[in-house]
Amino acid sequence: MGQARPATSPRPGPGRVPGSTRPSSGWASWARAGPVALGRAGHEIVAASAVSDSSVRRLHKRLPGTPIRQPADVVAGADLVLLTVPDDVLPGLVAGLAATGAALEGRLVAHASGRHGLAVLDPAVRAGALPLALHPVMTFTGRPDDVDKMAGICFGITSPDSLRPVAEALVLEMGGEPVFIAEEHRDLYHAALATASNYLVTLVAQASDLLRDAGVADPARMLGPLLGAALDNALRLGDAALTGPVARGDADTVAGHIAVLRTASPELLPAYLALARLTADRALSAGTLAAPDAQRLLGVLGGAPR
């Protein structure tokens, strides 16, 4: 976790919402893309906390010269505390900071988790902290170019009404676009993003493996234009972009896929069947798949003979 110090404004008093949209004195976070992005925007990173060897190396590389301190010591000198740890680690971290008496009163405490909203910060709020959820909608791999991905992306924000200007200002400073997500919708919001991004990686990697098995030396070269066009069409046209044998009702072709996958990639077959059924349902609802074709196709997907 790191700490930054902007050059302007006095520090807000404990427990008081800052009068400015910009945090006044400090920054604390686990050193990833967020602190570096704010550093580029003029925030001075003055301290950090890192536990693992990889985190320490990343900190020295991306924020050279930044002192490494214990979390409570970093928090004590910060006006803004950003927690960027895995979703399942976050509740324990927040509870631990509150239980150990970290100086949270009057400080903005933000996390970058997609799943969590404000409830996870309740222990810190009871200690006087001002809560924010600032989730960058981008995939980060721990590479140096992660910070360059921040420009122009959306951030899923959950905040008290009184802190909305602060949340918006922080996101805008990082080059992002603020989008407010209600507390009760955080799980649905995150499930949507995980479905679109994480499972896409799995599917593309699986497809690449199958193409190599089929003798294609450079699957990325073959898939790149196809996937780029499919993504563009899907974002612009929605279900009207559905193409391929399922959307056309080509049951014999789908049966051939099932037969070859049963031998070549049995671990992929359940996902293929589930996605084919979902695609058929959407194509039927969109009117691009006729009911008789859908019935025959779903029969094949259910194991009926052709």
C-alpha cells in the first residue's frame, strides 16, 4: 500500500468530508496501477506497504525511492487510503486495520474491488473513515504497461452521496470515466464483467489449443481479426450479431462439433454445450433462429440422434 501527497489544500479535519473534490494530503495503497496513475496526475507517493517479494519488487520498479512502511504507519500519514488486494482478502484487511487501531478517522478509505461496495468498509467507517469503492473496469496482469490501460476506461463507483464529487474527481484524475453502481447491484455488476472478460480469456485459450491441434501454427494471427470483428459487432448490434451454426440452426454441423470435441477436448464439451444452448435461446428470442430449427438443434445438444 502506498501513500501520496498532492501539492495543494490543507488536510481535512478528522471525520469531516473534504470541502474540495481533491484529497488534500495523502495516499495509501497496495502498489499497483492506481497509485502510479495518480502519481502521473500530480499526487506525490510518499510511502508504501508491501508484503510479498513480488510486491516489493514491483514497488521499487514502479515507484522508485518510495519508503516501505507498515500499513498502520502508512495510514497514519495519509488522507486517502486505497486498498487494492484480492476480493476475498479485503474484508480481513479492513477488519484488521480497524482492530489494530489504525488512524482511520477523517480519512478517505477506498478499495478497488469489483465485487464489493461500501459494506466491506463498515469496520473502517465505524472508526471514522469516509468510504469509497473505485473499481477500474480493466484487466491488469501485473505488467509495467498496466497503468497505460487506465486512460479512457470506466470505473464502477459506489459511494455515499456526500462523497460523489470526491470519487468523480479521483477517477477523472486517473483518466477514467466514473459510472455509479448501487450497493445492491455490485455482485451482478461484477458477475457481468467476469463473464465478459475472464471467461473470454479461457475460451480464446481453448480455441487456440484446438487450432494448434488442427495444425495452425499461429492461432493468434487467425483468431485476431475474427474476434475483433465479433466483439465490435456484439457491442454495436447485440443479439443481431449472432452468426455461426447455432444461430443458423445447422444441427448437423453442431453434431459434428460435439463428436470431435468428445475426443479432442472432453473438458471443453460441457462448456460448448451450455454456450450453444444459451446462444440458441438468444437467437430464438431475437427471431434469427426459426422454431423448428431450434427444436432440432436443441435435440442434438441434448443427445438426440440426428
